[in-house]
Amino acid sequence: MKNNFDYQLLHMVASLYYNENVGQVEIAEMTGVSQAKVSRLLAAARERGIIQIHVEPFQPRNEILENNLLNRFSLKKAVVINVNSAQSKSQKQKTVAHYACPEIESLFKKNNIICISAGRQLSYLVDKIDFQNNLPGGHVLQTMGNVDTDIQKYDAIELGRKLALKTSARFLSLPSPAIASDINSYQVFINHEQIKNVLNEMDHADLALVGIGVLDDSVFVERGFLGSKEIKELKQAGVIGEICGRFFDANGKECETEYKNRVISIQFDQLGKIPLVAAMVCGEKRSNAVKAAIKGGLINCLITDNATAAALLKD
């Protein structure tokens, strides 16, 4: 509803505040109104067009780093988002998700089969996705089993369910643990008809959205699945990173560990056949794991921040 404030008063208050840097308390004293009314006057001045704020366009993407990554590595696509070094880890992740979201949405095609894993970075991305009326449909597959029974918003089952709702797709869950307790349990799970069907459907995927973990910052450590003893053994086995619950070495090959034949998730050879595998990674300490994943052909699309991209390009 239009306000009835005097135009001259609006103009004076706006000029004092924006052109002369006079505070709202002093403006209130000068004009004989309350400080709360000064705020309302400024809002009214914006509505009337007296205040017209111009902000120089922000360039969120770092095209130089993107081109350097494409020239240096075997990637089909690189998206590098400029973040501020003063931001916290979660703030950087949310910034990357916000600005990279349109690029990720452009990868979705009608009736595609989409695989999605777990991770906070992916969680922030899924929160931002909004196809409005242009829903791609298709299928969304939970690419790895559940870490434990205490399901978090960044677990694959939750991200898959939410993504399917946002894209008007069918969601196929993987009702199993991420890592079975022993080989016998593993065989029971993967031979279950429901689980087998979802795992086989991954052979036909068009796009995968994955995160890349490291042993020093892993959901498996955070949730108590791996302790210091297990981490030491994994490092001795050459583990440098993790994708979909599978541990890999500096060449991007799955390591020979006690978990290898107990992981219930997409196989690395399946992942390597998917046309687009997009990894969202934020944090320089994951750079070696990212390099290994690219080298092993586990990912071919990278969405990251400028600091991580710079770390990848060192040496």
C-alpha cells in the first residue's frame, strides 16, 4: 500500500543517510521523528524511487582457474566459485552451492537417471535446486547405503528423496548399510532383489553427483564407524580418499582393504561409465584426493572453490 509521507521529508532523510552518512539517531533528532520512523521513511523512499541502489555485478566464477583446470586435467567441465578466505567451511560450501547451482541444473536432462551420494556440500546444493515448472523427471538413485540408522539430512537416502521431489522423478532407495558387517551379510544384502535391482540400475545412469571424502575429515569417522586404529590401517593400505563409501589410492584405484568386499554402493567401474560424474568439493586438504579421483577416471566434472582449485594446480 502506498504511503502518505511528505516527499520533501523522504528526500531529505534519504540524502542525509546515504549521501552525507548521517546516522538514523541523528536524523531522528533533526527531523523530530522516532528512529523507527526513520527506518520506515527510508523504506518509503526506496518504494518511491528516491533511493535507487546500484550494485556492481559480482562475478562468482573464476574463469581463469576453470580454464587452467580444464587444460591441466581430464575434465569435461569445471566450475570454480570465488569465496572469501574469512568465511567458515560451511559458509564457503553454501556459497559454492548457491552460485554453482544453475550450472548443475543445466546437467539435468529430461528423464535422465541420476545417482546421488552423501555429503554436506551436496546437501547445500540440493537445498538450492529449483527447476520450478521445468521438471526433468526420470529416476533418482541412492548411490550408497546408509552409514548408520541415525539418518541425517546429508545422508544419501535423504538427499535422493529430496532431489526426486524437486525434479518430479521416481526415487529408488538402497535399503542397506553402506558397509556390511561381514562378507556373509554383504552377500545377503546384494542378492536381495530390491537392492540388486537398484545396483543394476546404476549401469544405466546418465549423471552422478558425488562428494569426495578424506580420512581426516570423513563421515565414517564423524559417525563413529572408523576409529584411530582403522584409520591407521587404511592409511597403511594407501587410502587417500573416499567416494560412495569406497576407499581409493593416489591413482584412483580402489584399495585392498577389509572393507572392499563389504561396501554396498555403486562400483567404481560403474561410476567410470557414467557420462557425467560431478564432484562437489570445498577445502584445500581434499585436493590430493580430487587429483587421484580425476586420475582414476572416477570423476570428470568438478565444482569447487577458488582456494581448492589453486591447490589442485600447484606443482
